[in-house]
Amino acid sequence: MAYSIINGKELSQKIQEEIKEKIACLKTCPHLAVILIGDNPASQTYVKNKEKACQNIGIKSITYHLDKDIKQQELEDFIIELNNDKQINGILVQLPLPKHLETEKILSLISPLKDVDGFHPLNTGLLVKGSENAILPCTPKGIIKMLHSVKEDLSGLNAVVIGRSQIVGLPIAQLLIKENCTTTVTHSHTKDLSAITQNADILVVAIGKPDFINKEHIKKGAIVIDVGINKTDNGLKGDVDFDSAKTQASYITPVPGGVGPMTIAMLLENTYLAYLNQTTP
Ligand code: NDP
């Protein structure tokens, strides 16, 4: 069966161009504050990529690189300072945080209006309620845009999500329900996974295990979204064995060049929307 690739890189660039044009018409530019704590090399790379993307489209971004031993209270005080700074429209705390810091407490201190990652409990609640006012988490928001790029109406389709994390699995399941998909969430305790996934018109895989999903799991003609980013000796791998899965799928996302670039585009969009929300009377 012929398959097509959903090119996240191209789609992301198109979205970034559109935001850039809109920002060029503004009187001032949106401003993102990024907090990076410690020396995690992967986090440093992610932050650099985000900075570069901001710069390219006219968002001012400042990274605050804080010491790995920063005390919880100091970090909380700093976030409150950024919340009160009217010049700053978006605040992003790069995860994971060092173990001595309370991640949930930190994320819930960020003003929900500046929560461009969409991880604040208020935004999570609005997402569950299906509210248009929620700031949506970037990866799930990007996945919905990718799906719409190949199929306008997702209504009535069977969607299966593998993984139930707070940042990917659970929110994408909520968004798929909002799209009127019949949505099943699976996880590490799921029995006979392939019996469930073989029924999926849309399969979203967010496990964190390279090449875990193959053609045996995939219904003929399914749309397969691979969220996984796994560093292996053979380079960066998704959670889906691409060469095997493509024999069954109608559409499939590559790794790299799939969901990853869309996550960045959605961060930029969320920052732009947060700016509008804060500056429009
Ligand atoms: P987590 O580790 O938080 O969650 C993994 C999920 O997979 C858990 O819910 C776990 O189940 C489930 N799982 C593990 N093993 C199995 C199994 N054998 N069968 C079914 N389910 C299983 O990961 P994340 O959601 O944070 O990330 C997933 C992947 O996506 C990672 O590779 C990560 O790097 C990548 N990622 C990519 C992004 C992007 O922009 N492209 C953004 C964010 C993440 P249980 O809950 O029972 O433990």
C-alpha cells in the first residue's frame, strides 16, 4: 500500500512563516522567558533550538540559566518576579528539573496566562473541559495540526494513544475526544496491545522505546503519529519501526522531522497568542 509522509518540518516552517508575518505587524514584539536549570546537555540543546526559532520569527527570548543547586524558594521567588513583569508574555521552565526541586509546584506557580507550555493545572482543567481558552500543551496541539493537514474531519474515527503521560498521552487523548474520535488510551499494563491498536484509524505512539511498534500493530490505512525521540547507537529513533509500519500506514510521521518541529512551532504560536491575550484590551 502506498503511504505518504506527514512532513512536520515543512508544516512547522509554514506555521512559523505565518506567525512571523503577524508579529511583523505588531507595535511591540512578544517576549518569552526561558528558565534553564543545571547542565543537562539535552535540555541545553532544546533551549538553544527554541531560542533560535524565537529569533527567526521576531519573538524576543531571554534564557535565564540558573545554578543546578538553586533552592526551591529562590526559584519560586524568581517565577513570581517574572509573573509580575509586564514585559514578559510567556514563561517556560525547561524540564526535567533537578531532583531536589518540586516540578508540579513550580509549574503551578507560573501565571496561567503566561504558561506557554500549557502545563499549569488551570490550563489542564480547561483542556479537559474542552474550553477554547485553554493554552494547549505544545506536542499534542502540534499532533492535531498534523492530523488536520491530511484529514479535515476526524469525527467518528477510532484513535488509539499508546502512553498516558501528562505532557503527551493524556492531553492528546483529550484533544482526540474533542475531535469526536472514539479514543482508547493504552499503557504499560495494557493486555494484548496489538489487538487494540489493530483497530486504530489513528495511532499515536508516545512510549519512549525505539522501534517498539511495527506493522503487526497497525491497521491497513491507519494514520500513524510517532512522538518518540530515542537516542540509539544508530542515531535518533522514534517509537515506531518506520520501515515496517509504512507497509500498513496511509500516512506516517518520520523521526526526526515529524512531531519534534511541530512542538517548537506550537511553542511559538502559544507565545504569540499569550501576547495577544495580554495586550488586547
Ligand atoms: P513517559 O515516560 O512519561 O511515558 C511513557 C508512557 O508509555 C507511559 O504512560 C507508559 O505506561 C507507556 N508505556 C511504557 N511501556 C509501554 C508498553 N510496553 N506498552 C504500552 N505502553 C507503554 O514518556 P513521555 O510521554 O514524556 O514521552 C514519550 C516519548 O515521546 C519519549 O521518547 C519522549 O522523548 C518523546 N517526546 C517527544 C516530544 C516531541 O516533541 N517529539 C515531546 C515529548 C516527548 P505507564 O504509564 O503504565 O508507565
